[in-house]
Amino acid sequence: MPNNARDQPTMIAVTGIQAAGKSTVSRLLAQRFARGVHIEADLLQHMVVSGGEQAKEPGELEGEAARQYLLRLKHMCLLARSFFEAGFSVVLDDIMLGKSWRYVQEQLDGLPCSLVVLAPRVEVVAEVRDRQRAKRPLGEAWAIYLDRAFRETMTGVGCWIDSSAQTPEETVEQILQCLFLTPHAEVNALLGTLLAQMQAILGERLVALYLCGSLALGDFDPASSDVDFLAVTDDALPAATIDRLRAMHDAIGASDHPFARRLEGTYIPRAEMQHPDGQYPIARTDDPFIVGTLDSGWVFQRAILHAHGVVVWGPPPQTMIGPVTPEELRAAIYDHLDTWWASRLDAPEWMRPRDYQAYTILTMCRVFYTLELGALCSKPQAAAWAQTAYPEWKPLIERALAWRIDRAPDDVTETMAFLREALRLARERCQPE
């Protein structure tokens, strides 16, 4: 967790099936903040000393039991709000899913609250943890019911953690990594869910999960940027496993998470990281999940990964790939421009929306930067450099920076000229003789 994160008030809701470790983990988690409070909803239920009603059989709560359940959630949120407004970081825990999680969100309206879903395997809960805890054991039927209910109503929501084989301390460390991995809380929650579901499908086949692209370079724009990832596997994946990954990405994409449809990445075997030339599972933002080849753009991702890659899980990326030379970068730029971008010159209509023009212009700024300096940088950095190096294009670049989320159509004449200049420069410097 970043040092300054401990000093800033935050709010975290921890949920999961019974005996998932919510209370133990939540107390340890709250202790990691400079001023931390743990609110355990079960203790609020115990304040009802007569007339209390709780569920007796697995299923959705009804009647008085449902009313008292919502009452304890309401007062949990009232306490959370009070402590948060007093400058405390608050960790609250209860079984919250589906409608009850939406109720908690309504009660906490206006406050930043991250969600953690502890999702140990059902057999671990039913056969070991539920029997060993001091609270009244609910049994296997409850564990099966709640696990199914969570997966039906909460997939793609919050940071999911399979804590089956973890100590409470290890779970806390993963929560902190999940929630504070990037400066963007909702991205962190999505990555936590992605990692947990990858681990459930791949198990020991998953070697590492990394962030690349704008999140690694530091120019991530919540309004327009993709969440780019790379998953490293121990070997090529069988068709049945790929089908499960496809279903996972479809489910996440269908969720209401704000970044669910901007998740883009590739699954590559460890031995092929340096020079991938096979067919790989690819999750894309605008197209279906496919198994396909990687284009020359992989060189740029490899360069970013080696120099700036963010570890979500696994060893440092430098243990699996080497650096990319300036010559390799320039050659890849020439190849990418001469194939993909050159083909767009004859059909410019796709570029009419201003946000597409902004993408083109800022990408070409990076092209100019890399051709000149043999290195990669973020789009804002490249734009600042290009405005000085190419002052004649400064007004166009300034417009591009303002157009990143503007879908209105506009004239493409200057943008096409800028693209042609990038192609000319790349061919002049890199075209084989």
C-alpha cells in the first residue's frame, strides 16, 4: 500500500459466505490504517436481546428476519458514515450481496466505498472453517446456497479473493494490493475480480498477471483509456480452459462495472514471452474474445512491460523478458504504420469522430517521439514533446488533447496530413533498402 494511502480516510466493505473469514480479516485490515475502525454487523445483531429474528433455512430472507437484517445494515452504514466523516478509515463486514449490497450502497451514497468479496471454496468453508469458528455454524447447505447466490448476483463486482489457502494476514496483504494497486479504486476492484477468477480457472497454470499500456505508463484516463493486461501461463492452454476464460470475460463484460467493457489483454505462455509467434487467447474491448496472432504492436507492449510493467500477481516481468532495443522499436513502428495505419488512408470516414482523431494524433506523437529518441513514453508526454519539436502541428495536438472523449464528427483533413507525415518520416528512417 502506498505510504500516503494509510493517512487518507477510506472505506472498505468486506463480504462473503459464512465462515469466509470476514471478521478476522476486517479487523486486521482496519489495523493497517493510521486511524482505523472495524464495524462488525454481527455485533449490531447481538444488540437485539429479545425478539430477534434470523434466517433458519437457506434462502432469501423474508418477513421480520429480512426487516431486522436491513436494520442492522442501516445502522452499520450510519456508524461507518460517522467515523469516516471524523477522519477514520472504516472496514465494515457482513454478508452483503445482490439487493442487500445495493441497499448498502444507497445508505453510503456520496461516500467512497470499495468492496472485497472473500470467496474461499465451499468445501473449505463447510468442512473446516464453519465447524471451527466460535459463532453458530450454518452448515454445508448454507455455504452452497450463498456461494451460488454470490456468483449469480455479484460477478464482476468488487475485488474477489479466493482465500482458501491463505492465512488472514496473507488475505489482508492481497486486499491492500488489490485496492491500492493503481490510483483508480474502480480499476483496482476490477483487477481483483479478474485475478481471483483467473486463479479459479487456471490454478497453478497462472504464472503472472501484469498491467501494461496506459496504466503502466501513467497516462491512464478514466474517461477513455482501456485496462490493458497480460496474463502469463505455464504452457499453451487447452481448448476447454480457453472456453472457460471466454465465458469469464463475457460475464465480466456483461456486468455493470464501469470498466468491464474496457478490459483488454492476452494470455501468453511463459516460454513465448520474448517472441510470441503462435495463436493466443485475446480479450478485446470492441470485439469478441478470440484466439489469434499478435501484430507488431506486441513489441511496444513488451517494451512497456519490461520498463514500466505493474505486477498484479507473480514475479517481476524482467524475469521473463529482456529489454527492447531502440532499433527494434523503430522497426516495429515502421511495420505497424506501413501495414495497419497506411491502409486507413484510403478510408478516412472511420476517423471522423473527434475521439478517434485524438487517438490517431496522440499515437502519431508517440511515433515521432520514438523515431527520434528510440524510447517509449506516455501520450501526454509525447504530445508535450511534439508541440515543441513540431510547432507547426501545435494547434492540432492541443485540439487532440481536448477531444479524447468528444464523439462529435469533425473534418479529418489535418489529422490525415499528420498521419501522412508520420508515415513519411517512418519510411525515411526505417524503410529497408
